[in-house]
Amino acid sequence: MKKVIKRFFDKIQKNLIKPLSANEDQARKEFILNVLLVASEILMAAILVLSFVREVIDVIAGEDRGFKPTVFIVMALVFVAAHYLSRRGKLKAASLIFLAIFFLPNIYLSYHWGIDLPQSLLLYAFTILASGILISTRFSLVMTAMISLYLAVLGYLQGHGICQPNIYWASEMATIYDAIPIVITLSIMAAISWLSNREIENSLMRARKSEKSLQQERDNLEITVEKRTSELQKMQMDKIGQLYRFAEFGRISSGIFHDLINPLTAVSLNLEQLAKEPHYQETSEKVGQAVAAAKRMETLVVSVKKQLKKEECRQDFSLNQEIRGMISLLAHKATLAKTTISFRYHQELNIFGDPLKFSQIILNLVANSLDALAESHQENRRIKVSLDQKNHREICLRLKDNGPGIKEELLGKIFDPFFSTKEGKGLGLGLSSIKHLVEKDFGGTISVKNLSEGGCTFTVIIPAREK
């Protein structure tokens, strides 16, 4: 039985009372209005029964002291209509109808039975209270002004005998039938006040809960931000330390390589001279190999020294020669990575600019590919460098490898400063510096894409500028 009753009230709550508005303030008003309408519909049914009893008593006594049952039937139907509008989202219209049900008949009560009729005064108070709760404070003030003006005018008219109210009730003893409407009105006023306060307290409770939750999230966020900031500062200090060590190494190495190239040159010249001596002809092959090795060492030192130079030098230079020099510089690294580097070109191409900065572009691109291939399980590792000219306007440099490629989600970040795919091994400055050199110093563009068969391709397009 309890389950049946609970199910019955759940259906009433869901279908007749539960607010449908998504706005919290509107939902609160809708909930209060729906509760009042349901309660009013139930009360109207009870009043109808009482009015029929009162009508029978009045007929027997030959008196007319109240509304006819027909009036309450009409009021009950209007309550149902207002409830229908509320469930269809017409909250303001339903609220106005609900207030009108009490306000308009009350005008007649004041006029017919006198302005000091207790029930009439209670209904005016209820109308003002409900106006503020269901619609707005401003509307409540308007209703108060209208009621006050009406009562003042009506009081003047009744006081000067212009209209004669039926005030027989003032000379009679009140009965239980007179108390019932007053009790009902007071109950409704108490109910609407309680519902309003209850919903406001619930809203405040939710607001406090949300505020507490937001405060906790903010505290957690501050802790996270502080922790992340500390980590970033540590990372930046580590990177700055690495950059400082590299700069210091470069400063020292510049002098070392400058001092090293002179003895290498002397060794090379002495070996060449030795190869020309007639009594050393039988060892000329080995001496030639030593000369070639010395020349190669000299070339490597010159290439490294160029990387450490800081002064800018703009001149007409051979792109092919710079590419070959950088490939030669990385030959030992390529051997360790078990990688073959090939260079394909159709013609010798010259350009006006800084050869050192162009060699930095080649060096970084090839070195990155070698690092990627060294960590892969790919056999027959290859790096193909190609150089072409398009329509005598653009020079296209491509570097293609058959390594693991770059994850698709990282392609858009690959040229960002301090972004590195080499976890814990790289500073993340190589490709960003390449992009800067290509765009700022040579007025070109650089792009990267993965290959369907594996690996990736870097493409550098620069204009074929002349002096």
C-alpha cells in the first residue's frame, strides 16, 4: 500500500509539479507556482463542497451571504487553465492568471461587503506577497500601489454614502464557516512563504557548495600552477646551463681549431713534399693516403671552425659545395648510425648570402635524420639529399630519410622553440633555428611531411637571389 501511495505522489510530482525551466531562478518560481496551483485545485474541490453546504443553509434561512457554487466552479477551471500554461512554459502568463483569480474577485468582495472585510484584506495581502515571489519585487510594488489606491477611493465612496456595502456580517457572531476561508488564506500565505524560503535556501546551499568546490579547484589549480612553474623554471635553468656550456665550449673550441689548422696544414704540405722526393717513390702510395687523410682532417677542421664563427659573411657561394662539406663533416656520425648519405643534383647552383648559415641548415637537418635513424630498427638506413632549381626562380632542397617518421600529432609543433622529440636528449632548438634561418636570412619556407612508406621529408624552398 505504501508503495502504491508513493508511486501516486511521485507521478503527481513529476507530471504536475516538477519544474521544466533550465534557468534556476525561473525553475524556483515555476516550482512554487505549480505547488500553489495543485494545492489551490485541491482546496477548490473542498470549497466547492462547503459552498454547496452553505448554499443549502442560506436557502433554508432565506439569506444570501456568500458566493454561489458556480463562482467556485469557474475559479477551479481557471486554476486548471493556469496550471496547463505553466506546464507549457508560459510561466509569467500562468502567474498573472493565478494572481488574477484572487485579485479580481477580491475587488468585488471589498465593494459588496465593505473594505474592512477581514477575508478581503487577507486576500490583498496574499496578492502582494505572491506577486513578489512569483513575478518580481517591482510588480509587487505596482500591485501594492494599485490596491492602496483602490481601497482609498472605495473607502471615500463608502464613507460618504455614495456606495452602500452590505455589512450585515459586522453585527453577527462569526462562525466556523467564516473562519474556514481565513484559515485557508493564511495557510496559503504560510505555504508560499515557506516554499519561497525553502527554494532560496536550497539555491544558497547549492551556491555555497559550488563556491566551496570552486575554491577547492582554485586551490588545486594554484598548487598545480606553482608545481608546473617550478618544473618549467627548473627546465629553463637546465637548458640555460646547457646553452652556457655549449657557448663556452664554442668559445674555447674556436681557439683550439684555429691553432689546430696550422699544424695540419704543415703536415699536409710536408707529406706532399715528401711524396715528391725520389728516394721515397716506393712508399708514394702510403704517403698519398696520408696526404689525403691530412687534407680530409683539414677540411673537417675548416668546416667545424665555420660553424663556430660569429661574424656574418654575405657572398656568392656554392650550395653544392656547402652540402658536400656538411655531409663530409657528418660522415663519421653516419658510419656509427649505419646510414648511407647520398647527394643528388643536376647542376652546380650558386646563391648570394651567408654560407655559414646555409651550412647550419644542412648540418641540423642531416644530424636530426641521423639521430632518428640511429634509434630505429630499420635496415638499409638511407638519407637522400637533393638540390634542384625551378624556373630559375626557386631553389628546392629536399632531405628524405627512411626512419620512423614523426607522429602526426607532433607535426604542427616540430618547429616550435624548445620542443623536442628526443626525450631528455635535445634542447629543441635545432629545427626552430633552421626555420628562423630559412625565413629570415634566405626569405624561404620549410615544411615537413611523413611518407607513406615510412620516414619523412623536409623541404626547403628559397628564392634564387643574386647579388
